[in-house]
Amino acid sequence: MEPGALTSISPVDGRYAAKAAELRPLVSEFGLIRYRVKVEVRWLQHLAASGRLAELPALPTVVKDLLNNLVDNFGVEEARRVKAIEAETNHDVKAVEYLIREHLAASADTGALSPFIHFACTSEDINNLAYSLMLRDSRKQVILPTMTRLVAELKAGAHRHADQAMLSRTHGQAASPTTLGKEIAVFAHRLMREQAQFAAVELLGKMNGAVGNYNAHVAAYPDVNWPELAEAFVTNLGLTFNPYTTQIEPHDCIADYCHGLIRFNNVVADLCRDMWGYISLGYFRQRPVANEVGSSTMPHKVNPIDFENAEGNCGLANALLEFLAQKLPQSRWQRDLTDSTVLRNLGVAMAHSYLAYQSCLRGLEKLDAVPERMQADLDDNWEVLGEAVQTRIGHGADNGSRSVDSFKLSSCGRTF
């Protein structure tokens, strides 16, 4: 069968392809290749600009422009060319190196540059930086803005319903009154905290060769301060330099990143469960969408499918993220390859998180509060004022300043 949305194995690229579109240029195979090209090109430019390698002069403007154009305008055709080269080399990173050589060959007087493409690099020098850039840009461009929209929707709801009295339910039983706005505010505050922690996760990078010791670098140019040069390169990419690694950057920062998403997703799932429950109680009414069918046999139903979809995607995302966080920091001795295939699923986990946030937002935007239903529950459960009454009795016994029968319970506007 021809590949396409209907024949995709993953629903991220099938059923939910349109909803995951913003992430596709960043976390797909195309995105990984594009980031690899960027790292290779910037490393070559960094070496040339350093002036510390005698055989590598400063790049002429025409070559700088050619390389910058390759990075800035990298497209599907270039990615397809990399895959075609990989089909011959059976090595994905080497294929990127060969693509850059081809582009440089199109310009005169670039022959001296060829030996310095991928200079002193192991594949993981390129890969670790590519993945960190991928995670950084996905967070900044897609994930954090969507988190912010979700928090903003909750904050607006908290203010909108700040005075709406509502029966609490602890252990599923009628409990002391609360307000709808306050309960929504709890989730807004929790998500703001988790978002801030996720945004603060440092993404690390290394550029130190086959086993992390700059062996090839020093063999070729012993007088260069390679740790200093590597640190400048990594930080210029906008990442945090990791000075001590094996062949691979140990991925501890990716584990931090995954755990940050897990905690945010946990709160989203908790929110979805509560919204589902409030809809079931009749505290919220869902606005129907034109031509949308709630049930194949029961036309009266408007099911809370957005919250159910969000909860399911949070669970699936967290299962992947938990595995990634546990697996990726583990590697035998200086390197094994078990992380390679696992890393390719980072985008899948992020996509399911992103789908969850979108579904939750759609659910929240369809809700209308039903004050009369909440008031009816309060009217049917006067016993929940027992906490206030017994507390006031004790207080009144101490100072005699007010009798309990005149105490106005501001939480529901009633005089007992």
C-alpha cells in the first residue's frame, strides 16, 4: 500500500496528522536531518572563524552565503537527497556530511574545506546537539505556547466563575461548599508551576569526539584549547555545555525534559477527569457543534469526548516519556546503540502531549456553567454547613460576641 494518512501505522501521522502539523517540521525524520545539517555547517563555520587551524582560513562571503542558505532554506528535496545517499552509505550522519560536500562542490575554491566537514566528530557529536536543538525549538515554538493558552483559558474561567457557589465532594461525598472559580484556579496554578519548571529545563550538548576526550582534535592540532573552542560552539547554539561525557551526551537533561512533561500531563489528566465529572453532574453544559454526532444510537447525547481524548493522550504520552526518561540515561561503558532507536520516539511522545492539550482546550471552550444545577445541589445538602456551624459554636462560646443563629455563611449567601 502507498504510504499516507490512511495507511500510517501511527495515528500521529494518520488520524491526527493535521492536529500534529506544527510539530512535524521539528520532530520528524526531516526535522532531525535538518538539525544535523545545521550542526555540521555551524561547526565548520565555527572552526573557520576561530582562526586557530592553519589549513582552514576564514570563509569567503560567497561560501558563508552558500552554507547559510543550505541551513536557512533546507527543504524536503535536500532531505530526500540525504536519504538517497544514506541508502548507499547505510549511515545517516555520514549522508549529511556528503550532502554538504555536494553543495560546497558547486562553488569554486572550496576544495580545501572538504577535510574540515565533520572534523574530529563522532556521529554523536552531531546527534546530541541536533536532538537538543529539536527539543529546545519544539518547546519554544509549539509546546510552551499551547501550555500558555491552556493556562490562560483556565485563568479566565476562574475569574468568570469566581462567585459561583458549588458543592464540594471529598471522597465522592457532599462536603463543605466551594466556588467553581476557585476549583478552576487550583488547576491554573498547578499548571503554571509545572510549565515554569518545564521551561527551565537546561538542554545540554557536547562536542568532544569519539570517547569524550578530544583525542582526534589534539592529535591534529595539539596547541588548540579544544574544550574552550567546543564550549563556545555549544553555547553559541543556545545550549548548555556539558564538559564531561563519554562518546554520547548522557541524556540526563532529556530525562529532566521528559519528567517535566509528565508532571504537566498529570495535572492535565486530573483536570480532564474533574471536568468529566462536573459535566456528568450537570454543573456544565457542553455546547453542541453543528453536524457533530454525539452517539450512533442516542441522538440526545453530547459526550465529553474532548476531555476523554485528552486524558487518553496524556496517559499514552506519559507511558512513552517515562520509558524515555528511564532508558536514555543508561549506556554501557563509553557507548552502546540502544539509545539511537529510542530517541527517534521523542517526537511521538511530544505529539501525544500536544494532542492532549489541544483536546483539553477544545473541551474547555465548549463549556457553559449551569448555576441552577449547582444551586440545587447546595439546597439539597444543608448538612454540609456543619463544619461552619460547629466551628462558629466553639468560637462563640469563647467570646460570646455573636450567636450562631445570626451567622451569615458567605460561601453560599445563606443565613442558617
